[in-house]
Amino acid sequence: MVLLGSLLNALFIVIGAFLGRLFKNIPENMQQTVMVIIGLVIALLGIQMGMESSNFIVIVISLVVGTVIGEWLDLDGKFNRLGLWVESLFGKRSQKGTIAQGFVTASLIFVIGSMAIIGALDSGLRNEHDVLITKGIIDGFMSIILASTLGIGVMLSAVPVFLYQGAIALFAGVISTYIPTDALDLFIKEMTATGGVMILAIGLNIANLTKIRVANLLPAIIVVAIMVAIIFPFQ
């Protein structure tokens, strides 16, 4: 079952978010401090991912061009409108933007990263799910922390995670046929580093240090793929 890893990953997120809601009544001052700490830890993770790159110029060009495209398309606005629409399905808002913020923030954190792609490819090509199960456990613990402060929207992020990783797993055979292994490895490395900058931005946003429209950076991933296709023959 090629989708088993993606399904378990999504399930761990749901369980973690449910457990996180048990801690929703912590004092406001403590909640604010915890949010800052969570943001700093996520920012540290982003810095660690950013160090993966072997070609810094790829990150710079990809992020600049990708951000211009994202701003033009207003992806951040569309993501937030989607989150608010999901929020409206619950009939009321306990806190302004809670569900939308949790959904968008958690979706970006759980989708961006090399483990999602590597794990999904492993599921699709070899029917091995260890990487996605490990990622699911990590995401589950992160969900506990995020849901305790950002709310039930974190649980809903399980849907895009399952769809994204499941799609890669289902098309893994096609991907491996048309993309050389070395080129795919280079893409994963540069995509991880570029995604690390986005994770850093998310962390700083959560810590309330910046107000970066992170979703507008997402086209940078596509630009990375294009740049890798250009530079790979010269490697």
C-alpha cells in the first residue's frame, strides 16, 4: 500500500493536535512565552536546513524570483482565505484567525522539507514507509506544541500533507523514470535549503518578530527545480 506512510503521517498530526488541545487553557503569559520559544526553535530548524545547500546562488535566485511570482499571485492571501473558509465551516471563531493561522502555519511547516519528498518516493518506489513514519512522529510532537497555542487548525493541516505526499508516492515511478537519481538528489538538497529559509521565516513570524508572507515564497521551490535542470548537466 503505497499510501500507508502518508496516511500514518497525517494520522500522527491529527493525534498530536488533539493532544495539544488538552493544553489550550494554559495562562496567557505562559502561552505567549511558549509561542516565542516555539518560533525560535522552528527558526533554528530552518537555519539548519538552509545549510544543506552546495550552491548558495541557487537559493538567492530561487527565493527572489519565487517571491516576485508569489507576490504577483498573492498566494499568501489565497492561503489565508482558504484557511478562513475552513474556519467558517466550524460556525464560529473562538479567537480571531486561530483556525486559519493554525492551518496555514502547520501546513507550511509539515509540507516543506526533504523528508516529505524522500519518504514519499520511498513509499512509492519500494513500498517502504520508515521515513514517513519517522516524519509523522516528529510532526506529531510538533502538532502537540503548535495546537496548544494555534488551535484546532493544526489538525486540519493533515489533509494537505496527505495529498502532497500521497501524490508524490503515486507518481514515484514516473519521477524515477524521467529524472536521473543524481539530479533528484541535487534538487532535494537545494529544495531543502530553500525551504529552510521559509521555515526560518515561519519561526520568526511565530515568535512575533516579523510579518513575512511566507506562502508567497512557495514558487521558489519550482524555480529551484528549473535551476537544477539548467545547472545539472554542468555538474
